[in-house]
Amino acid sequence: MKVKAPLRVLVLVQEGLIPPDQATPDEVHEAPWKMEYGIIKTLRGLGHTVIPLPVSTNLGVIRAAMDEEKPQIAFNCLEGFDEVSTWDANVVAYLEMLKLPYTGCNSRGLLLGRDKSLAKKLLSYHRIAVPRFLIVPLGRKVKRPKQLAFPLFVKSLTMDSSIGISQASVVETDAKLQERVAFIHESIGTDALVEQYIEGRELYVGILGNQRLQALPVWELSFAQMPEESQKIATERLKWSLAYREKHGIDTGAAELEPAASRAIQDVCKRTFRILMMSGFARVDLRLTPGGRAYVLEANPNPQLAPDEDFASSAVAAGIKYPELIQRLLTLGLRWETTRN
């Protein structure tokens, strides 16, 4: 696939994640820069001129690259700024002020999506089912309201990629709840989100678009060989350890659902995307109870884009090959009007 009008693309990459020009499939598979490698290689294969730019603690490098390289769009691979995950919204706001088109979610959608507490409040207001929850600010003790019954799930309010999540994240006593909240405060360094644990199937839905949205096929995380006593949750170890996933038969793929159920879940995810004022692309995470009720757990406005990760795999299932997906993200970025934000 070659595009008719190649672009000059500034690829914003976390410092230390600039990939090599060439790598073997085995090297790429376990590399921390596998997403960046896939994106840059694909952009070049499409005929675009690619300018990788490491960004660490100084936004001025973006302005300098604009003046020197004259990019037409920025492909945003950043998941934070200056080691603060929620500051990715600030970087995008800076791009908006520079009037440089960019891929991915706008600054307001990033801000709303990153704040799981605010996102849940907005979704609940619009009658989207979300788990009951409580925020425990950094350094404070838990005061659990009676209506927030066990079991409960404890995680970081702002961190993604399952950081800080383990089997111990699901708690069934007040003592374990206090212990786990203290772990989040001390080890992760963020406020803790305590929410109702929803027993059921773990589902993901990718969304593409700005005003007109496309929901990708409903994707499911399966736990084929997990021990009965283990919680079926996406832990940090599951996310990052290939050996762990292979040992327990953990895999993702298209969810087996009735067509009407799939459409209903996709519609909920499109509504979530719009309520949180997102653009470009995002992934909505859900739990589907045995009774068939879907709860939105969170909406990730900046999901992983590596060729072998869930978003790209579900796009392929929808007939969108990886080069087409990357090109579509460029097109959506060029068409997004920041003044709508």
C-alpha cells in the first residue's frame, strides 16, 4: 500500500524508545519499543517521510523540530511527559496551540479519559453502567461506605497498562482493603480507585473516528487455564509476561456473542467515546456479567498500537490491515478541528 500524497510526519516518542532501523521479529516482540518500531516502519512503507523525535522534559524540542523539519502532522506515541502519565494531555494541548495536526485523542478527551473518577461520574450521569466506586486520596485512610460491598477492586486512579494490578487487587475484607490502598499510595504514588468488583467476561472495544465513529469487533480476554481460585483479571504480570500468558492459556480474540449483544456493547462504547469528548481512536474496557449486563470499567484514550496488540488485531478482524489503520489515523488527525475541542 502506497499513499498518493506522502506527508512529512513528526513521530513523537518517549526518550529511550527510539527503535533501531532494523530488527528481527524476535527482537521486536519483547522490545519496549515494539509499538514505535511498527509505526515508524509502516509509515516509511507507506511512503511518508518520517522524523522520529524523542521527547523527555522539554516541549521546546517540538517547536524546534517544526521550524527545522516543517512536518505536516505529528504522530503521537507519547504516554506521558516528564514521567507523569497524565501529562500527555498537556503535550497535545501544546500541539493544538502550535496548530500542528496530530494523531490520536484531543487534549480534553485525554484529560477526561485519564481521570477515571471524573470519567465514571460523567458516564453515570448519562446512564452508562459503571461500577460503584470510591477515591482514596494519596496518604489518606479508607472510609468505606456501607453501600460499597465486597468484593472490591483496588487500582491506581491514573495509571494505565495494568500498573499496580495483581491478584491481591481484589479484596474481601476491610483489613485487606486498607493494605492494598496503602500499597497503591506507597508503591505507585497515586490516589487509589476502589471500585465494585464485577464478576464476568473481560471485553475490549476499539473505536475509530472523530464525529462519525466505527466500533471495531468486540474483543475478549480469555483465561483458559487459570486456576479456579485465581481472579480472572488483567494483572500487570499478565500484561507484560509472555511466559505467564502461555502458561495459563491467556489469549485475546473476537468475543463469541449474539449479533444483537455485540451491537449493543458497541453502541455503549460509541456513547462513552462521545460523552468523554474523545477523538481519533480509543479503547473501551468492559465487564459483561453472566446476566448479560455490560459495565464500562474505563476508556483508554491512548491504547497500545503495536501490530500484535488488541487494537490492531481487532482492526484486522474488521478488514483494516495495519498499514491502512496507521494511514487512517493520519487522515483522522488531519481532519480534526482543534477549535471543536
